[in-house]
Amino acid sequence: MNRLADLDWKSYQSRTQHGDAVILLPIGAIEQHGPHMSMNPDVLIPEAISESVASGLTNALVAPAISYGYKSQVKSGGGNFFPGTTCINGKTLIDTIQDVLIALARHGNRRFVLVNGHYENSMFIVEGIDLALESLRRDGIDCNIMLLSYWDYVDQTTIKAVFPDGFTGWDVEHGGVLETSLMLYLHPDLVNMDKTVNHAPATFPPYDRFPPEPSWVPASGTLSSASKATAEHGKLLFRVCVEGIQGSIKTEFA
Ligand code: ZN
Ligand code: MN
């Protein structure tokens, strides 16, 4: 069993009090991902990857995911104006990351892996980590924290296999082949391929504008079409991420 919150407190204590457990913390967002898919892939994908990673390590636990993320941006997540996209302020995310890390460290944990599934979260997570480390250090507690986004583990070989017609880049993958393939593999009940919309990858000017302009975003909410997504590709993507992340953790926390 490696889901942290499923343990009773005594079992949790015995596994964590000496600081040799690795705590994985998935961080996502609730955000529309097109008409063909649920709004939680940014949570469910890093959660499933974390659980699989943890099962291959000696003493690793997956903390409950932080399900709400920083505001969806037009050029990476379609934008914050779609019904259902439910986001929090940067400050709230920073505070949440900081508070959760400090609480887990006070239990004795010293090794953390933060697994991000929503691009817009990136620097707010960094800030939460930084403030947590600073505060813990004042109390004489030193922790080691890894931060990663799972898609950075997808190598060129996998990209060629998953995107045989050419890869248009991670920035337009929102609700596209990558996330839809992973969801078809992990949670096929949350995907309906009949509802995918065929459209060319979104193109944007090199600047952002505020307030955001909804007409910049394809009406589907996806930034590229998911129609070529398959569970087979999802399995390939999942494996390469899990194996890569396990390797990184073994390197860092050997
Ligand atoms: Zn996403
Ligand atoms: Mn996202």
C-alpha cells in the first residue's frame, strides 16, 4: 500500500518518522480538456504516475494530490474563462504547497518528489518549496525536494512513436494526443473519442494579452486535435515517464 492517506496513523508513523520514506506529491488542476474528456487529467495523470513510481521503490508514499492549480492560460490551457475550469490564485497555491510540505516534514519526512501535471503551476510550486525550506531550516529541519513535470520524461523515441506525422510541440498539447492517450490508457471511462474535434494545432502571437481573448482559442478548448490518441500510445507514454522518474529518484535519493 503506497497511498499515504489510506494508512492509519500508526502505520504512517512507523514508515515515515525516520525520514527515509520518499513522499510523492502530485499537483494538478481542474481545467476543461475539450468536449471529449473529463476536467481532471492534470490531476489523474500525475497521480497514476506517482503511484506506479512509488510501487517500484522500497519505501515511497503518494500524498493526496493537490487538485486545484494556478489559473489556466490561453496559450497553454485554453484560458480561465471556460465553464468548469476552476483555478486558484498563485498565492493560494504557494501557501498550499508550503503548508503541506511543512506538515509532512514535521512528521519526520525529509525526501519529497513533487510531480506536476499542469504547466501553469510551475513557478508557484517553486515558490512554495522555497518558502517551506526556508521556514523548516529556521527550525533546524533540512529536507531534499525534487520537482518535475512528467512530460519532460517523454524522449524523442517516444515522441516519434506517438506523433508519427510530426510533433507540433508541448505548448499546444493541451487536451491533445499526449493527455488523451494517457487518459485512454489510465481512465478510458473518462474519455469519449466520438466527441474529439478535428482542428489544426492552435497558433498564437508571441505575446499574451489581458484580459485574455477567447477568440484566440479553438472553440473545442483543445489546443490541438486528440483524434489520433490511442490507449497504446498512452501505455508507451506512461511507461517512459514512470521509468524515467524512478531513475531520477534512485539517483537523487540513493
Ligand atoms: Zn492538461
Ligand atoms: Mn493544464
